Amino acid sequence: MADKIVLRKILISDSSELRKRGLMEGTIKLIEDDIRALGTGSQGEAMLATKEDVIYALIKLFRPDRKKCRAHIDFVFTADANADTQSGIVDEVLRYCFLDEYYHKVTVICNHGNEGLERILMGAGFNQEAVLRDEVKTRDGFEDAGLYAMLSYEYPKYNVCFVPFERGVAVVTGGMDYIDSVRLFHYGQQLEDPFENNVAAGLGLLDSNRGLVRNDDGIYNLDAEQLKFLPNELAEAYVELKEYFDSNRAGFDINVRFTTGTPFQKKVWNALNSIPYGGTASYEDIALMLTDGKLSEARKITRAVGSACSDNPVQVIVPCHRVIGKDGSIVGYSAGIDIKDYLLLHESFTAVTPLISKEV
């Protein structure tokens, strides 16, 4: 997109443009020295936010310790950066902090006279955590400022939800308009993704070994008020998956986006949706779908179909668990054969004893 905000590292060669845009003051040599200091700091980094190659902000990001669990952000905007541009920059920096650098908490200080930035921060999902006395120096003295903070599980544009079922937890990621991942984990299993791990830890969903706790006390269950804090499509995914595991739903209306995968894998994943609830198909059956029923061609890609099923990023909703061996054996499920067996039994039982509220 032409108006997309792009973040990049600050460079020495930016010194003249930074002075011209009013983001740094002093001689070119002094600005170059400042850039060197910002670029080599072990406890932070400096970036520029551009749109159509025009610089609109200098972002200074400070890390107070090596654990990188927290970052403090300082925004310096150009005079012609309007509210929409500033808001887009704040959104992009949050995405970078939470999804690229895996911070759990980010903070911003905003002096009380900067109502524009305060509105942008609140609109982005920040909460005011404290009032800092005499925090900002002005020509006339000092001003109080607000300390605004956001935690990883409060990030409103993209997040994680956890849906419990009999054998474990479905870990779902997505945003306002789509979900891009559903993976099934056993209770006690550790999360490898740092962002998912941060969210789970912040919500108290990890045990002393950093594995997923059991749902014995209903710790994963979300009510309607709690769902409001999730991105729209992610909240819908929680509701529909919960209904599925409770045997109240057979189909899904969730918008799925494949953000990974080859064109062939995506063809396989789309073909899996043709397998009905309570039914099964073999890997060769899926291969036949992709080759217009040509058996000789299908046999050449059957192994590749199995590999694509194993790499399915959206389990349950894209039902790779319904694909079994040609001889009827239950094989090849990345979450574990026991979970695949559970899902098939869950669906077969509900399929012959349908509930009134179940969607077909």
C-alpha cells in the first residue's frame, strides 16, 4: 500500500533530513554524534517511521534490562504528521514491540498538555498507569506527565486466546478481521512462540514448569465482558471453538487467512474443508480431488498431501484431523495421535446424536 507506515533503523546519512524535518536539532556533526549514540546503545534502539519515503517520526525505544520484558517508547513527530499518521505510527511500533521483539509491556510518557498524543494512545489501547510529578521540563519549569502502559494481552489489533477442551488447549491467534493460527496443545505442554508465551504468562495460564495449566477451575473460560477486549475475529473464534468442543457446533463461520504456506499447501488446506463433520477421507482421496480424479497423478502427490496436512496452521477449523490412512488407521497429526483420535470420536458421537443447537 502506498500509504503504509514503514519502520527502519536510523542511519548517519539521515542527519540532514532529520534536521530539516525538525526531528533533531544542532549542527550536522552534533546530530551525527547523537545518531551514533542511539545506534550503538546496548539498552535501546532508534528507528524512523516513513510513509512514501517521507520521514514523519523518530522513535526511541529503551530497554531497562537484558530480559527484554519491558520497553519504553519516546515518539518525536514532525509538524506535518497529522493525527491519522501519528496513530498509524503508534500502531506499527506496537506491532513491532509485541510481535517482532516480544516485549510483554510497553510504556509511553505523555505530558498533560499534549492532548493529541494522549487521545492517540488511549485510542490505541493504552491505559494510564500513573501520574509522574514534574516529569517534563519546559521553558517555564516542569510539568506533570501521564505514564501510559500496555501489556501484551491487551494489544487490541492482534492477540491470542486459549480455548480449553478435554485433552488440552486450543491456542488461537488472530486480529480484527481474521485468524491465522489454531494449534492444539496438551495440558502441561510449553509454548514455543514468545508472544503466545508472554500472553499466557501474563494471564496466569502457565504452571511452575511454564507449561499450560489444566482447566480444573475454569481459568480459561471467558465471559461476554472479557471477550470485548479481544480483537473481533479472535473473539468470534473463541466462541465458535468453545461451542464446537461443547458439541454445540459442527461448522465454522470464522474468516481464516493463511499467512504461511506454499500454493500447493494452500490448495490442500482448502480441499480439507470439503470433508463433512463426522466424516473422514484418506490422503489419497484428497490427492484425487486435486488431480480431478486421475489416480496415477494422485498417487504421485499423496505423500505431499500428508506433509501439507501436518503443516496445517489452522487445526480443527481446517479439519486435517479428518484425514486418515487408506486402511482406516489414525496417523499423522502434529498435535498427537491421541488428540486426533479424540476429535474424531467427538465428532462421530455428536454426528449420530445431534444437538438442537448444533450447526450443520
